[in-house]
Amino acid sequence: MSDDDKLAAMQPATQAGHLGRDPAAFLGAVNTPVFRASTILFETVAELEAAARHEHPGITYGLHGLPTVRDLQSAWARLEGGHAALAVPSGLTATTLPLLALLSRGDHVLVTDSVYGPTRRFCDTHLVRYGIEVSYYDPLAGTAIERVFRPDTRVVFTESPGSLTFEVQDIPAIAAVAHAHGAFVVLDNTWATPLHFRAFDHGVDVSVHAATKYIGGHSDVLLGLIVANAATHPKLHRLWTDMGVTPSPDDCFLALRGLRTLATRLAQQQQSGFAVARWLAARPEVAEVLHPGLPGARP
Ligand SMILES: Cc1ncc(COP(=O)(O)O)c(C=O)c1O
């Protein structure tokens, strides 16, 4: 059985313990070490040119993805079922870069009203400045989102569960409508993570994450991840390269380490979150508890 077949046979939580490793490349070390470099030297011009054409295992400059960055990217893309991933210095870079890459002057974008506040501020301040029209829709719209579509709508930005009201969006329904209108679906999947929602199985084109949160897990790393399908990856990769927004290999190392314990921490977090939510729901002074998993909660 090849390593790839072995991985494919594993549950996602087990995969998270194994993805993004290449011991043979690092003296047998189980995990990819922190690999720091800027300039890359080549013995010959021919080797440099082969690397630039991706025919050589190396890269031509540190910004283009050192092994620690690359291994985190490949692990995350595989876990979520996307084509390829890009690591960026923050979750906010992850939410905003796809909007810049996929939208142009004269386009319209539909953004969920439950979107993370700073993503909304970016849309209202910068997208608008570049001549892109932004409107917000009810996160619970489902197929009814069709009513607010326009001929120039190019992207639907979703976030599920949403900040901080935790509406769970009907992503397959929204994706079906968006694709029928030729628009891409971007999902901020920070709250669910690929362990609870494999975005690409449900019609998402680009899934973004604040790795700062559950993946880092210890409040000591700022990092974002963008996973793209084959249709959107070239545009995103072009902008990522041209803006030079590659994160530090130290942060990617911490995120890879966080990935090993992600499933265990999420399970505990869910148990603790439910205990607090149930306690709050039983308090007479509490009017409503916004927890998508409680009976009677909004969808
Ligand atoms: C849903 C969501 N998206 C994006 C971000 C942005 O992440 P960062 O703080 O790494 O910029 C956050 C951070 O709180 C978040 O909760």
C-alpha cells in the first residue's frame, strides 16, 4: 500500500496526525523542522531555470514557499479536500486576499451579514474604493439568496458558523445558486475547521481559515490558510506571489504542531462549550443562547 493509499484510508482526525511530514527529506526527523531562508543558491543557471519552471525540487526564493510553509499548505489542502493551499500571515489576510484576487472593478459581491467584523470593514473600505459593489445578505437565506443576485455578482462570501451569532449556513444550496449564476463561493471555515466541514465536498470554491484560532490553538501564533479548487487557485497563487504575503516558517511550524492535536482539542472544546451553553440556557436571566448545537437553536 502506498503512503497515499494509507492516508486515504484514515479518518480525517487520524490524517491530521500524519499529513505534512517528509522524514526522508530531514534526516528522519518525524516533523518538518523550521526551515529559514531568503536567497537560494544554485550551482548552474540551468538549475535555477529548472526551479523557476517547477522542474526542480527547489524554489528560487524563500518567499515562494519553504519546506515548513509548503508542508503545512499541502497538509491543510489534503485535509479539506481542496486542490492546493496558500499560507498567509493572518486570518484576515486569508479572508481578504481571495476577494481581491477574484473581483475586479464593476463586479458585485454578496457577503453574509454574519461576517467577521474586520472582513466587513475591508469590504466597505477597500473593495468599494476599487469600484466593487458590496451588499450583505441574510446568513439563513439558503436558496432564497437567488433573489439578491445581480448579473454582475461574481463572488458570494459565506461564513458558517458566522461571527458571533453562529448561524449555520446552507452552503450546498448557496453554492448551487452561485454556480448557476457563474459566481464563486468563498467560505470562512474558521469556526468549523475541515474536521467538522469539508468545504470542497459541499460546493465551496475557496475555503479560508484563521489558523490563529483552533489550528494554532495556544494564542501564540498569527496565521491564515487559504484552500482553493483548481479553478480559483491560479488567480490566488498569482496574487499571493505578487504581494509577497508568505508567513514565517516559525509560525507554520507551530501550526503544523497544532494540527497534530487539533481533533483532541476540538472534541474537548465542544464538550466544554456545550456544558457552558446548557448552563446558560437554564438561567432565568438569560434570554437566548446562540449555540448551533442546542435543541431549538436556529439552523
Ligand atoms: C471567523 C474569523 N475569521 C477571520 C479571523 C481573522 O483572523 P486573524 O486574527 O488571524 O487575523 C478571525 C479572528 O478572530 C475569525 O474569528
